[in-house]
Amino acid sequence: MPDRGGGPTGPRIRAGRPSRRVRTLLMTLGVLAVLGMAFTMFAGFWTDWLWYRSVHYSSVFTTTLWTKIGLFLVFGLLMAVAVGVNIWLAHRLRPPLSAMSLEQQSLDRYRMGIAPYKKWLLLGVTALVGLVAGASAAGQWRTWLLWVNGVPFHQKDPQFHLDVAFYAFDLPWYRFLLGFGFAAAILGLIAAALTHYLYGGLRVTSPGARATAAATGHLSVLLGVFVALKAVAYWLDRYGLAVKSSDFKATGNWTGLRYVDANAYLPAKTILFCIAVICALLFFATLWRRTWQLPVIGFGLMVLSAILIGGLYPAIVQKFQVQPNEQAKEAPYVQKNLKATREAYGIDDTKVTEYAGTSQTSDKTKLRDQVGDTASLRIMDPNIVSPTFQQLQQIRNYYGFPTNLDVDRYRKDGKDQDTVIGLRELNLDGIPKNNWINDHFRYTHGYGAVAAKGTEADSEGRPVFTEKNLPSSGDLGSYKQQIYYGEKTTTYSIVGGPQKEVDYSDDEGEKTTSYTGKSGVNLDNPVNRAAYAVAFNEPQILYSGAIGKGSRILYNRTPKDRVEAVAPWLTIDGDAYPAVVGGRIQWIVDAYTTSNGYPYASRTTLGDTTADSLTATNNSRAVVAQQNQVNYIRNSVKATVDAYTGEVKLYQWDAKDPVLKTWMKAFPGTVEPRSAISGDLMDHLRYPQDLFKVQRELLTRYHVTDAQTFLSGSEVWEVPDDPTNDSGSAVPPYYLSMKMPDQSKQAFSLTTTFTPNGRDNLSAFMAVDSDPRAADYGKIRVLKLPTSTTVDGPKQVQSQFNSESDIAETISLLSRGHSKVEYGNLLTVPLDGGLLYVEPVYVRGGSLKYPLLRKVLVTYGGRTAFKDTLDEALDEVFGVKGSTRPPDTGTTKPPPTSTNPTVQQALDDAQKAFDAGQDALKAADGPDWTAYDKAQKDLKEALKRAEDAQSGAAKGSDKGGDKGGDGKSS
């Protein structure tokens, strides 16, 4: 037979072993893979450090980093030592070799197998548990910083008379330590038991004693430690009752002690603490007695006591003492909950005033005159008119406005004007051609603010712009118009290098610019470029020729993201809004400090409480940390983000808030004092919407201060659904300049309504002064309507609007063809004991892709009007002279004459259409709306022909008009 393994003339082939070249290649690939993973981790860390340094908040990065590292090392080492020492001790206490039983013979194979690797196995096990424990501890960096920097609230809980800081800052840290101790004790116990079993200290099937004396003593001590920790847990549970959440049939969600807690659970926890201490001592005593008899009896007694004293006894107290007379038993504890909840949410100073709901004044003319003094009725709904801004002021397709615009106030001629404002932000979907250079180098920013009066519309239903065109000009004066940071700017841009950026375009063509700000991270360094190429998964950053000297990368560009990054201990409001302040566009962001540890204060979930019809359709308005449960909240910080430089500033707004003081100790120098807020910025600050929504939700139950009334549930309110929206979500609060009955002048306010639980009539109206210049800023006023009479609520008012035959007929006419009727914000205003409702109605025509104001609905005292203008509707509701005048067509008198025959013919046609419209309004059987509508179209067409003819004749006259203001996109 031939030698298949190779003969004397040829080498033997060693099957299965790779060649040296293959081994070298595999080793090289392995090293490269490790280096690649290491650089990926480094890139994430390095880019974070560079970003924090660029925004001048490097102390936040370093404080957070070193805190996490410290916690990781300390608790990881403690856990590793706890497990490692117990394994080593169990091995040290192993019994000497003896006659091998069958059980020991089977274990001997494992002992023999791990014998050469005992040290490595010990190191591996301890390292693994240390890494897991350290990572878990690092996640508690907020808890540690709050505990070590905590300042007192100077308020004590009513049960234990401890400062609230104990529950907010101390108790969470103690609970973490307790949980860590339990984990260490259990893992140490398991590791020791397995080691004892492996080396014969514990026997399961062998005859004789089940455990050696050494194993008994060792495991008993560990069990004693566990039981001692349980005793500590029982003691801390006593204080935990003050912040315990539970379901309470009378009130729903409940926090704090109830009768059964104070009279059953509290003494039970004290008794169980004592029993656990005794049981722990019995376990420790086995070091001398070497028997588990007494410890096992003690442990059984503790378990039985936990069932009987900690479970059965409270159930008996609840069943036979509380339920037969629940209101009397629970009332003292409900009173504590009422007081604590109102304090924790800042609603304790709420002023509730009885309000008649009906006007007592018979002089309707006087009432009509009072409307202007009472409120500046806003008919431009910022949540409707964004498409109108887009169509009339977009100018270029690569600009866009947010879905929901914002309401602010600007001073004009010494008077504050409610203003709807939005920024012309960058819209990458509209650029001429999408590629990497265009998306990240050429189209980098938006341009200019657009603003309109909130209380007016022009004759065609369009906004009356006070700031418009490109570049923007108007009442806002001169300011830096480039917008590099905004709500719609979610991608990175590379600026400042050799590649020029598109600034804006006008009639003279495209203008270019180069970013001169100091924002972003410099890409001159090749290490930085490599790090960002990895972090953003974009290799071109590393080798692109478009990046050169002076190139900077901008990212984390939305205002909320930037504030959350530099202050991760804050909860951010869902609505950042722009303002022109000191010649720059500043984003203003409201931020909150929260806690989950305010004793007796009921908890709320931020995401649920702040949800309304706007967040249902636009998730970007949702509050950060939506699922956080809190029972204390303060608007403690006002933040700004510069739209050009991205500079973030944090201002201390609530100087009394102990939670903010604690975080300022943890991160010194990050928050500037309130005195640093400029007067110009102060003019644009306002009461935040999300805090208002949290407070209004709490006030549906906590507007009452009497425990008996609270328990009866007879005064429970609810926030009504938005009657103008089909989402079935709560009506959003509205900003409005108005005055409440006890105020002498209008104030910029945030308002909402309440209805009784399960009913649609109005039960209360709520407003908070939102002007920080006013002495009453933040003061909550509630007008409570009588329960004996029925006042229509928002849904009923909307239903009345829709059911009146004349209005329904007009709505039907407006909706014909491809037109769509859209209802704006239904505003509610208290007026002379009654309530005035105002709702703008928009029409989005078939050819016009944006809504225009066409009608205004007004109701007061049972009278309803549906007119073209607000003034007309108010005139009709209050019955003043002139309420029957026709809607404003933009022509108050017959068209003029002209010497140009073409122009004159068009004017004659316009006159005929005007007369036809007047005749349609004066028809014997009521206005003929079909004929009137046709006449209005003919009138507009004739006037347009006259205007075109006149323009053609006047050579060299104004050719452009207001750029962008005619509804045509350039």
C-alpha cells in the first residue's frame, strides 16, 4: 500500500493546522479588530468631550464622568471583594480529605478540572460581578450628587417631622446602598455555598452531618448579614410610607400615609425591625453554638410575623375599622395630602373666586366697549397659520416653518402687541439637489424671523405681517438673521472652511457667506476628523477636500437637545420659542427641577399630564422625560440658545428652590443668577405651558382645601377635550393678553377651562399671569362657576356653533368643492360676570394650499354671531348699531373712475359686482349667500383686471410689491 501521509521523498502535511502566513494574517486581523473597537469607543468619548468644551460646559462633562468612574470603581471593587473574599474563605475552610462518597467522587472530577485555574477563575468571577455592580452603581450618579450636595427644604413632613430633604435626597441613596448590600450578601452567600459544596463543606446526599462546623459558621454569618439588612429595610420602610404610592378608592392615585399605614403598617414595621435584629443576632451566634436550630426558628418567626403583622393585621384594620367609617378615619391624612400636594406643585397660593357666569349689565353698548379693555382677542391661531406663513413667506423651498408657531408680545408705539412668530428655518427636503456637499456644507442655516399681529387679519384673511420678506424687515429692527440652531435643524453642518455657504437669495441672485461664529468643534486636527468620521459613520469627513483650515462641525443643534445636554439634571419644557433679543435671535427654553420624594404629595406622570391635542399631532412638543413620575416641580431655570452661535445660558429663575440649589452645588458655575437676565430678554419670558398643564391637571381635584369635600368627589373637575380637534385629547392652554375681574389692566396670560367630571358644561376658568415684569407673575386665578346653574362649556359652545342653521349653511358653502374649513383656538374670556367665546374660522381653498381667515364666531349671553370680522361679530352679539353691515370686502365705497378705457371697463364691471353683492344681502327672504359669493368673486376678478391694466400703463412703477407677500414662492 502506498504511504498516503507522504513518502521519504516528500514532506508530511499536518492536517488541520493553518500555515504561518494564515496565522499571521488572522492575528493581524484580530489586532486590527481590537484596535477598531477601541478607537470606536474612544471616538464617542472624545467627540463628547470636544462638544462640551465647545459650549463651555466642560465641567458638566468632567463632573459627570468622574462621578460615574468613582462610583463604578468603588462599588465594583466592593462587590468584587465581597464575592471574592467569601469564595477564598470558603476554600480556606474546606474540610480535609476523607473517605470519598459517591457524591464526592463525582465532584472530584470538577475539583481536578479547575485546580490549575483556581486563581484565574476567582479573578474572572470577581471581575464579572464587579463590572456588573460597578456599571449599575455608575447609573446612580444623580442619586449620589443629590445626597452629597443636598440642601434643606426648611419644611418638615407631618408624620416624622424630618426635613423634606431627607426624603428627596437622602432616602434614595440609602435605598441604593441597601439594595447594593442585599446584592452583595446574596451573591456572597451563593458563591460561598457553591464553594463549600464543591470542596465538601456542604453535603446533599452523603450520610452524616450535612455541613461542617466551619461552613455552618460562615454561611450563618452571611445569613445574619442578610437578615440585618432586612432589619434596616424595615426601619427605612417606616419613612418610605410618607412617599409610598397606592390606589385609594376615594381619590385614585395617592401618596403618603393613610389611616391603615399610620395605625397598622407603621407599628408593624417597627415590630418586624426588632424581630429581624434578634434573628440576625441568632445567626451570628452560630459562630459559637455551631447549630442552626435557633436561627432557623428565629427566621421562621420573622417570616410568620411578616405575614401576620405586616400583611394580615393591616388588612383587618382596613376591613373592620376604616371601611365602616372611611371619611372620618381618612380625613386627617387627606388633609395632609392636600397641603403637601398643593405646596409641591406650587398651587398652594391659587386664588379661587366665585363667578356668576352670567352678565348683570343691561347696557349692551357698555359691554361692547368693555371688550377691547378686557382682552386683546387673538384671531391668528399659531397652530393653524403655519402653512400660511409657509406659502407667503417661505420665499425659497429650502426654508420652512415649524408646524406650530409661537405667541409672544412685542412693543409697538408704547403698547404690547400679541404676536405670532416663527423662524424661517432650513428645510433640507427642499434644496435643489440632495448630496453630501449640499446637505452639510452649502445649505447650513435658515434666515430671518417672520411675525404677524395676533389680533388682526387683512381683508383677504391673511396675517398682517409685522416682520417679513427676505432679508426680513419690519418692526423687529436690525438683528443677526442667520439661524444655525433651530427646532427643525437636526443634522450636522460643516462650516467656516473653504466651501462657501448659501446665505439667502433675492432679486439680485444668490448670496453666499462663511460662518464666523466660534460654535462647533474645529476639524483642523486629523484626530478630530477621524473621531467624527467614526462617530457619525461618515468616512468622507476624514478625507473630503471640502474640509480645510477653519472648518467647524455643528451638531446637537435643536435648542432642547443643547439645554438637556449641558444640564442633564433638568427636565425640558416641550415648547422652545424664539425671540429677537438685543439684536440676536434667541431660543428661550423653560426648564424644570423635579423630585419624586416629596412626602405626602401625590405623583403625576409628566407625559400623561402634559399631553393635549397639540402633542397628539406633533410629538416634538412633548416634554422631555415623558415617563418620569414626579411629585415636586419648579420652573427653576430659564435657558437661552443663540440661533447663530449656539451659545447656551442658564439663568436661575426660582432662587428659593432647594433642588436647584443642590444641583448648583454639584455643578458650580453653570447657572447664572437671575440678575444677569437683561431687560430685553425679560420682556419675552413667559409662564411655561407644561408646568401650567401639570398644575391644571392637579387643580381638577386639588382646588378644594377641605378633606371631606375632597373625599366626597363632588367637586372633581376635568380638562375638556379640544372641541376644534378630532384627536380626542385635552384642549391646549392659550396665551392671551387679558385681564381677570380683580385686575386693573390686561396682562399676558395663559388660560384654560374646566368642566365637571363627566359633563360638558363649564365649571371653572383658570388663568395665570405670564408677564415676568408684573408683580403677579405666576399667580394662579380660578373663577369657579356656581353648581346651581348651567353655563355652556367649550364643547357645548362648539356644538351650538355647528347646529345653528344659518351658521351651518354658511359652513356648508365655505366647504364646497375642495375647500376645507378649519376651526382655530376657541378663546374664553371672562366679561362682566359672563363668558365671551371667540373662535376664528379658516378656509383652506382648493387652489390655495394654506388657510385664510374667513369668519369669526362669537357668543356671549346666549347670543351667537358668525361674521367676516371680529368687530362685526361683536357688534351683532351685543346688538350695537351697524351689526347688519355687510362683510368687509376690502372696498368700503364704490370703485373709482379712470381715464384709461381698459381700466374703466374693469372698474365698471367691479361696480356691477359690488351692486349685485349688496342686492344679494338685502334679499327679501334673507341674504342669498350663493349670489353674494358669486358677486364677491366677480368683484375681485374685476379689480384684479383693473390693477393689471393700470400696472401695464404705468411703466417703471413698482414691479415687485412686498417680496413674498403675494403668496407666490420665488
